[in-house]
Amino acid sequence: MRHLNIHKLSRIILLTIVVTFISVTANSADNQNIPLWAKPYFDKSKESPEKDSPEQKKAKKIYKFRKIFKDKDPKEEVLLILELDSEFIPEGFLDSTAKSSQRARIKAVQDKVHKKLKDKHSYYKNKKIGKFDTVPYLTMKATRDDMQDLLDIDEITNVQVDELAKPIMSESNVLIGSDTAWANGFTGSGQTVAVLDTGVEKTHAFLSGKVVAEACFSNAGGAGSGVSLCPGGVTTSYASGSGVNCSSAVDGCDHGTHVAGTIAGENGTGGISGVAPDATIIAMNVFTNFSGEALSYTTDQTRALERVYALRGTYDIASVNMSLGGGSYSSYCDNDSRKAIIDNLRSAGIATVIASGNNGYTNSISGPACISTAIAVGSVQDGSYGTTADRVSSFSNSSSLVDMLAPGQYITSSVPGGGYSAWAGTSMATPHVAGAWALVMSADTTATVSEVESALETTGTSVTDTKNNVTKPRINVDEAIDTFGTGSVKVTILPAGAIADGAQWKVNGGVYQNSAATVAELSLGDHSIAFKSLTHSNNAKVWMAPSSLTATVSSNGQLVSLTGTYTESDKILGSRADFDADGKADILLNNTETGQLHIYMMDGLTRVSNDYVKRADGSVINLAAGWGVSGLADFDNDKKSDILLTNYSTGQLHIYMMDGLTRLSNDYVKRADGSVISLANGWVVAGVGDLDGDGKADILLANYSTGQLHIYMMDGLTRLSNDYVKRADGSVISLASGWVVAGVADLDGDGKADILLANYSTGQLHIYMMDGLTRLSNDYVKRADGSVINLSSSWEIAGVSDFDKDGKADILLANYTLGRLHIYMMDGLTRLSNDYVKRSDGSIISLGSAWRVSYVTDYNGDGKSDILLSNPETGQVHMYMMDGLTRVDNDYVKRDDGSVISLTSSWSPVDK
């Protein structure tokens, strides 16, 4: 309403026939994909167990009819909206088949009710009965004498009066941030706003070329009173000029022209502009002349909203503006017949923005703003004409039902005759929000009504109404747009050597990018930057990838620049056992009876020193009962092997951080919060290796009962993160029966350990190429021609390590029945070559009885793995120095004086 004038409502009462909605068939819509605001139409599972009986429903219907007609003469006609018993879901949630079926059901029940009335009395044959296309209502005039006929029809489940509504009546653009949005390129271009009002003077210079479609619904049902304001006196029109209505008899299109200018006016006198200056307008006159006063039927509004819905495929409609209403509602009025079509629009991504009213209520608002799925708008001052900005206007209806606030006091916009005027009212606040909706939708055309509503509310400035202490957000459209904006990320990689060897980065698991590349069109928020692990041009080294980074895009158009620095590190070749960091593996012995550990510091075939594993004070360590060695690996990146212990009785894990022969520190494996981890029943340590490329060993667990694998990502003694081994899509992997972990080593040379699996029943081998917790790829071990390899009977995996110094682990097989050893030279998933382990003269080596492979690693520091053998019967330990497939040297492990070492009973090399 303009100038704060409050008009009296007409005494004419209108009734609307509304439809009761029941559950739909399963193929109409997926119940789980429909938001809560739509579910009351059909989700009967949410009903109270104490549902009304048919008798109770009939009693309520009788009560409503009697309430409407109690003060009416028997022949006095009232315009009704009747609620019908039919199915309904907002059409945006239906496919084309279900949509057509729903419309057919609505028409069928409308026709059925009409037929029942005509069958009752010829009186109804000539009575005007209005129907809707997409929502299940009927409209008709009825008298108190007709009441029993309507009550007798079961398909009529509810009734309401077809109420009349009236119009509810720079600095504001700066206040809500429109000018900033324009500067950032968001002007509402491509978006359309429907204005349901008194008509729009489309020839006004402020609105030149803005009106792209028109319509008029003025007593369109034909049963009401009043004089039509449509061209030529018709009740419904889509012709050019239909949305104008500048009749001086009812202040014509003053109100609608002002509202439309606030939404989309452009190049106005004095530099004024609408909120969305590049948006367009659908002008819809929904008012009727009642002795010089313009009032709007509920049914005319519903028909106009149906027309907007029908035009959604022709125009990108962002919002509907309804600066009209009446009544007082302290709670949601979701029994209003307009809710169904408002929900149809919302499901199609179109917001219905409605004024809260100008009565100064402090605990209620007007209808139809009280519909929960509409956007109810209250007014604040904008600071013009001496007012204080962001103070709730005294006239603005206020309650918890208001969704948001916008400037509505002394807003300058277009009026008929080419002029401009400053008006006040929630009618002026509402188009600020409808226009803001167009700005946001021009930034993200796929945004839903709920998403835009949330953005406007969460970024708004909180304003408290001093009349009732209700706090609501005053919109900041530029900040709301920022939540839908996009930005870019640029990552520079250092040093140059890493770039030369192929260092790259990727964002959010996407495609790898080169150094200094830019990835654009990233949504606002946090984005994960990961770096590629890679080998070095020198195969003895790898580039350790930087830790993952987080790029935070906080505003639209922002460029985030980051740097990732690779570090050079020795390649981890299988599971090494180098306790003194001399590049040559050593031997750990375990006495299962005494619990003692002993280390042989080796220089190739020779033991140069040895001692029990001791504490820092020099005392010998004895493992307590139940504890055993589960793995040897470098857990703290000091290039010296450490010892992982397990107690399967308690499920606890323990790590000895070693410096040569001495245990420098130790503790249970713990979570990041310091609590001790205990493995659940059935879980065992299946291997250790650096799975994430940080230079520190991690722990692979297996549960062969469930087939699941689990990884502990370690930082020394602490488990930083953990999860099941998963596919790239995030699903958990479960091993099929018969499969076991046979090794953990880097098979593809990316600096991260992979998993070798074996099924000795089928003889098949399978490799999981890992990136931390995730299996990136996998396949059976195959020959170079692609055929799958099946191990013959009695062959087993004896070790996984790099025998040819190509940076990729190979597979050692043993057949203790035949006494043979065999090596698969691997390139990732493929066996490039293979042969028995042979002497330098090419003859095949056969192991003597009782000899077993104990460990496979590099004992002489040449970058190629060697083989440690042990004989539990004689206590002797023997070493094969390897050059690929060939044994170039071998001997018993000896003391530095050359004497052969024989282990005493209960001592044996650790083979983990």
C-alpha cells in the first residue's frame, strides 16, 4: 500500500474449494527426494495415529460451512474455494508422465463434483463453476440453501472464502548491496520477475522494453462481483496491454508501476535504478474494481500464479512479487488454497515473494505471506529523508513468520505519467527481495529457492524490531551472491628438479595440473590440493610430495595462489631393515623363549657388530609374554629401521624407535588424542610400508573373517588417520575368500607402498595400486601379453622388493618342495620378465633341505635387493647377493674373523 493508507476490505466474501491430498503411487515421485515443505500433501506416514474418522471429518466440514453462512440470508451468494479429495505433489518433483497423470486426476475429480451437482438439481447446470489446470480446486458461488448439497458430496473435503486482498504499500540499493553486485557483473540479466499487482505502465521510460509478457485476471472465475479491469471488460486476457490497467477510476497502475520499477527499472531520473536493472518483467493485473477500490480475488491470484508456472519454459523466472494481502495470522496458514500453486512454483525454482502487511502488528502478518513456503518480507528504513537505516518500519507487520527484511520506507520509483515518487510500505520492501532474487539467480541459474533463501538469510544484517524483540535478517544481496560465486586456484611447484621429473598437483581429486596452472570455476569454500608422488631421475631417490593443502575461495572471482615444495628422499625399497642408516640392511633376531631381541649390524655378508636390543640406559629388553615382532620399517623418517610389536591377546600395538642397537623411545600406538588403540578381535598386522609417501611407515591391518583391510596412517608413534581400504568411489573393499596379503611395497614407483595379494587355492596374484587409503587401480598379475598368471602348486610369495633398481618392487617366489627360487621382474601390474634364481654361470640354484627365505632387502647397498636364508635345524644363516635374477655372491653370515655363525636354539631371524 502506498503512502501508508489502509483501505477497508470489501464486504464481499469469496469461498475457495480446496483439494485434500492423498499419497501417490511409487512411480510419481521418490518420497526421499521431496523436501519437508512438500510432504504434507501426500506423506501420510507423518500423520497422527489419532486420525479423524469419517464422521469427524464430516463434522468439521459442516462446522466450516455453517461458520461461513451463519450470518447470511438464505439466498445471499458467497464465492467459495472448495477443497477436493485428490492426489497432489508439486509438479517440479514429477516426471512428465506423472505430471500428466496428476493433472488428469485433478480434472477427473473436478468433473465428478460438477456432475454430482448437476445430477442433484438442474439449478446447478447453468451455474458458473471455475476450475484450475494444475491444482485441485473448484470455485463457485453458493448460498446457505446450497450448503447441504455441497456437504453431501464426499469429494468436497474443505471450504474457504475467496478472500479479497488489496495492494500493500537511491539509498536502498546501496544498503542491500545491489550496487556492489552490479559492479561484479550481476545485474539480473536473463532473469524475469512476475509482478502480480494493479498493472504496469510499460511505456514509462524507467521500464522501457522491460515488460516481456502480460496477463489479466479480474473476476476470472466469472462468479464474483466487481467490474473487470481487463482490456475490453473481459475477465481473462493474455493480449498485449493486459498487464497495464492504468484506469484512473481505481488509481490504476500506480502501485504496480512503482513495484515493477523497484524490481527492474533502469536509467531513471537522478540516477535511480531498480534492484535488478537488466531483469525483465511479466506484468499481471489481478485486481477488480469495487466502486473505485481495487481489490484482488484469491482465485485471480491463483490463476495468475498458474500462468506464471505455465510460462516457466519460455522465460527464466526467478521470482514472483505479490505486494498485496490482508488479514492477521499468528501462525502459518498452510490451509490456504494458494499454497499448492506456490509449491508448484517453488519446486520449479521460482520463489513467491509476498509483503507481510502494513498494519503494524507485532505478533502476526497478513496473508498470503503467512504461507510457509512463500517468502514473507517486512520493511526497514533505508536512511533517506532523515530516517535511521535498518530500523524496522513502524507500519511493518512483524512476527516470527517474517523471513527477511528489506528497505520499504520512502522508496523512489516510477509512477504513471513518466514521473517518480517516494512511497513507503511493505509493498516497497517486497520488490527489493524479488529483484535481489533475480540478481542471485543471474549468478547461479541452477540455485534452488531454498538455496537462495538460505543465502539471503545467512548473509543478511540482523535487525531487531524494538516493538517485539524479533530479530530478522535485512538482505545483503552482494554477500548472498558471493556464496554462489566461483574462484580460481593457482599452485606453483618447487624445486625445478621436481617439475622436470613430472611433479603435478590436482584439486578435489580432479585431473593433475602442471606447476603454475590455474583451475577456475571453483565454488566458494575449501578445496583440497594434493600432489603427485613420483620417482626421481636418479632411481635411488624419490620426490616426497608436499602435504595436502587447503585452498579457501572466500569471494567471487578470487584467485588463490599456493606453493607446494617437494623434498628429495631415498626410495623405500620393500621392507628394509637398516638399523644404522648405512644403506645396508641388518638382521634382527628374536628368541621366542626369552623374549630377547638381537641385532646383527651387517656389511654385506659380514657381521661387523652385534648386541641385544637395549634401553637407553644399557639394560637388555625382554619382551613380555604375548608380544611378538610384526614389522620392521622407518616410522620416524630418520632413515633407521624401527620395530613394530603386537600383542594379539590384548590387541595392542607397540613401537620401538631405534638408533642402531639402542631403543631411544617407545610407546603404544595411540590415537591423535593420546588414547591407546586396541585391535578388535580378528584383526592382524598384514604389513608395514609408507602408503602416503611422507617418508614414515604406516600399518596395514587385515581381517580375513570379514575380508576387510584397514590402514593406520602413522606419524611416529601416533595414528594420525585411519580408514578401511576403499575403491576410488569411496566404497569399502572386502576380499573374497582365500585371498591374503602377501606383501606391502612400492610396485609402481610413485613413492607410495602398494598391496600384493595372493590366493594359493587358485594360484592367482592381485595388486592394489594405492594412494594412501584409496585403491586407485587393481588387476591380476599378468604376463606382458596380458594373460593372467597362475602359480603352480607349492609356489608361494617369499618376498616383495626391488631386485633390478628400477624403483619398482619385484616378487620373489619359493617352492620349498623343489628347493627353487623364482623372481618376477615387475612393472606395476605386469611381469616384464622372470626366471629361476641362478648362479653367475647360469645354472639353477636348488636350496638344501630345511633352508627358508627369511628376509628380502638390500644388504650391500647397491640399490638391489638380496636374499637372506636361514636353516632352523643347523642355526645357520646364508645370504645371496643378487644382481637382478642372478646370484653374484653368497656365503654364510660370518663374524668379522670369518667364522660361520650358528644360531642357538629358539633364536631365528625376524621375517616380517
